[in-house]
Amino acid sequence: MKSVLCAALAATLVGCAAPQAELAVDAGTSVIGETGEPRNRAKLHTELAALYFSRGNMAVALEELRIALAADPAYSPTHGMFGLVYMELRENRLAEQSFQNGLRLSPQDPDLNHNYAWFLCQSGRETDSIKFFLNALRNPLYVTPWRSHAAAGTCSMRYGQVKDAEEFFERALKQEPDELASLLQLGQIRYRQSRFEEARRLVQRFNKLVEPTAESLWLALRVERKLGERLTETAFANQLRRRHPGSREYQLLQRGEYD
């Protein structure tokens, strides 16, 4: 199902079935017309489940998904949404079963492939996840391929495939120059490669787009240190102390452990 990303989902998750029709929601009770084709009923209830998911109400989301499944068991987005809810609830066996059910029905669906890949990555199966990220990217109708490139880069980093990660991040930024995870993680790779000017450009872009994190300030500080810009280094150190005094990065700064 092609739809916008639900606001409450992590940036790595896609295809969350935001409501496309006017849906009445009141104290956990949905008001949806039960007339029409089974597929339409399944779609509406899946969209409403996504809305409850975005609000953190997993119990009602599951209730809506069960109604959707009863209306049309072959509607793959319902299974994918089940997977996201069970993933949030840390019911990993049920999440995996749901994603796989959805992929059996729609094996080329890019959102299902992406979200299952991220589930695998979060479950310690980073190497298995890449296949499904690549499946998502093969679909020419995939509207947010940079998300899969960025997530595949993150998962590649986790099992030490830095070269693969670098390529994934570069592709993500070609498609979406403001992709945040890629900006920061590619900046870290460039720092380790001693390509400090490029690392500076990437982390500066990140810090302009969002509130600087402890990680991004630490990278910026170390880049300026390598470039010999002591005043700028001090400014970033002060920001890190002021914004993130309890962070691991600030502890490293206090100990003088820059690399």
C-alpha cells in the first residue's frame, strides 16, 4: 500500500498506511461504515490501526487489524501493519510471522521488504536484512528508496562492512541530500578516512537540519580539532557540555579521549 509515513514511526520504517479517508476516532471506538467490498473494509481498518499505532495505542491497533484480517485475509498491508505493532511490542516471533505472511502475498512490496529488513537488523540478523533492503530497492515504484539505502548502510556498519555501508550512504544522499542518518554516519566514515573537510561538510549539514545531538557535536568537535581550528573546537565543546552533560561523548571529552 502506498501511503505517507506515520509520524510516530521511527524514520527507518516506511509504508505505515496513514489514513486516506476521514475516520472518526473517539475514546478507542472507531466509526467506519461496514458497507462496501471486503478489500475496502480491510484497507480502512488497516489505516485506522496505523493511526492508533502512531498514537501509541497498540491494543486498539491490534483490534482494528483483527477486523481488517477478518474482512480480507489476503490484504498484505494488514499483515505488514501487524508486523510493525508486534515489533513495537517486542513480540518478535509474531512480528516475523506477520511480515512473512505479508511477503508471501506481496513479495515485491517495497514497504514490506524494507520493514522486514529493519526488523531483522534490529533482531541481530544484520546480514540477512540486506537481501530484503535490496528487494525493496529493486521495485521501480518505490517512492522512498533513500530510506532503504540509509538503513542498509546502518545495518552494514553493525557487522563491520564499512565499504558497503559507505556505498549505501552515498546512494541515499544522492537521492535525498538531507537524509539525516546518512549525513552523520558518512561523516563518521570520512573522519576515520582522514577526509576532514568532507566530514565537516556532512556534519555541518546535519547540525543545520536538526537540533545537534551529542554524537553530531562530538564528531564536529573532533573534525575541527583535526583541522586545527581551536576556537571552533572550543565552541562545540561548550555546546556539548551545555546540551548533553550526561552523554558518553561528554565523558570522552572530559577524559581527553578523542579517537
